[in-house]
Amino acid sequence: MPWQDDNDGKSGDKGRKNPWGQPENRPNQSYRPNNRPGPDGGPPDLDDILRKARDNFRDMMPGAAGPYKLAGLIALVLLALWLVSGFYFIQPNENGVVMTFGQYTRTEQNPGLKYRFPSPIQSTIIVPVTVERRIQIGFNDAPTTNRGTSVQDLNDESLMLTGDENIVDIDFVVLWRIGSAKDYLFSIRDPEDTIKIVAQSAMREIIGRTKIQSALTEARGQIQDDTRKLMQSILDEYKAGVIINNVQLQKVDPPTDVVDAFNEVQRARQEKERLRNEAEAYRNDIIPRAKGEGEKLRQQAQGYQQEVVDRAKGDAGRFDQIYEAYRNSKSVTAERMYLETVEEILQNSKVIYMGSEKGSSVLPYMSLNDLQRAPRAATTDALEAPATR
């Protein structure tokens, strides 16, 4: 397209402009747009671009004159504030989850002052990991007008079926804390609702394997421990990043509608248990006593048996000795046997009357009772000693 003068030659060279809008009477200034070619159709003048950028930068620097000074200072302050906003502090009971453009990057576990790229590049979520949290299942603490609390029973959560097909009303509390901040934030959608549902499911499974009598009495500790282990196993499969510290049973009772009948049954069972314990106590008392008496009689029989055998052996040995002495000295042995027989007969007599051979006179009697009081050891030794002549 040919170039034409905008004044059609009326104003002469004074108002004549070049194709880039600069009057030709200013030959010392070269004005070219940054994105327009030169007069000869070549690239823009790079020196002019650099010179203008340098001038604009000088105008923005502190102490320099120009319209961009205030804007430059504001920009520097905003830049400094933006960079400083990347600092954050982690307490000893907290973890910091750092995300880059909304995607997980790392977890800061050590307490202290930390830095990450300012928002919107990076952001940090502070998660308290040592705080023990509490979930109530089966009941709810509702505030009252006198600044107290009243317990509201939730039957849809607390009524459960036992292993022997009885209904039991259970209220319990779950104590938990965060174990992994990353899994807690990104693995499950609503952690508290998930924990509550898992707790109800685990408790129903454990109660479904337990009889109602055990659940009401001695099995409470086992139920708490088994429920905690089952909850932890399920949440680990979900990668929930949660640690179950404890499960505490608050109430284990039969339903309200049948509590009176149930108490009657329990009293009957307790009476049955009492009678059974008394019977077992009597059995435990009489059986050991009978066993002891039997053992006593058995030992006495064994002692009598041994005594009879030993006496028979002694009599046989004594007879053998007498027979051997009789063979060696028949007269002496016969006399000795006669004296022993007479002694044995006279032991049963209390009075002895002695007279002369003709029976004309009677001597005073001599009582054998007085003789029995005297030592008989010498007499027995004399009678039993073998006579040797």
C-alpha cells in the first residue's frame, strides 16, 4: 500500500508523518512499535526495545522519578508478603500435609518452623495426631437447661442380637486417634462416620458369637478387646490411618420392655447356681472324707495282714525252736512245756487254795492279783530260757 501524506501537501514538510505516526521533523528520535517492522520491512529495532525496558525499570526503582515508582514499591511489598506466607509452624502433637496444586506431596512430622511454596502453588493441612477422640454409640449426651447433660438412648444403634438369640441393649464408647495423616485425609471420605459404622458392625459380630449371660457378667472385658481388634483390622484394610485405642462398654442390659421378666429369669438362674455351688461344696467335702476313711481302713487292713503274717511266722519259728530243743532234750522240754501250760491256765484264776497231801488242813489262800502287779519279766525269762543240763 503506497504511503500518502495525511495533509495532502497543504501543511508542507512540517506536519508530514512517516508510516509509523512520527513526524519527520524529529529525525533524532526513532519511534517504532515493538511488534512492527522497520521502514524497510525488516525486524523491529532491538536497541529501542531494550532501552525502553531499561528506562521503565529505572522509573520503578526507589529514588527514581517516574509514574511507576509507587506501583513498583507496592509490587515489591506484595511479592515479599507472598513469599513470607510460605512459612508455617508445626506443634509437637501435629503433622503437616503439604500439597502441590491440590495433590499430595509430603508429610512433615517433625515439629518446628517449616517452609513450602506459597499459595496457590502449595498449601498445608495441619492435622493433630496425638489427640484422643471419642465416638459414642448407642446413646447421645444431650445438654439440658440446668447446664447438665441427659443421656438419650438410640435403640437403632444399641439393640443387638446375642449368640443364644436374645436381645441385649449395649452402649459403648470408642477412643481413637490419627495414625497416618495422609491416609486419614485422602483414603476415606468421612472418617468419623466410617469409624462409627465399623464400630457398630464389629460389636454386632462379637455379640452375635456371645451368649447373653456371658455378655452381662464375665465376658465384658473379652468383648471390649475382641471388638477393638476387629475394628482395627477393618480400618487397616480401608487404609483409614486411624488407631483404635480402646473400646469401653458403658451399659449392657436387656431391653426395657422385658427387663422385669429378664430379672426374674436371672434370679432363678442365680438360685440355681447357688444350689449347685452348695451341692458341689458338699460333694467336695464328703468325697475326700470318704476317700480318707477308705484309705485309713485299707491301711489298717494291710497292717493287720502284716501283723498276722508276722505272728504266724514267729509262732512257726518258735515251734521249730521248741521242736529242735525237744529233740535234743525231751524231758527238759516236756517239763518246760508243762510249766508254760500251767502258767497260762493259772493266769485266768484269781484264787488258789493249797492243802496238804492228805487234805487234813487248809492253808491261807494266795491271790494271783497281787502277783500280777509284780514284775513278771524275771519269771517269763526263767520259763522261756532253755534248760540245759
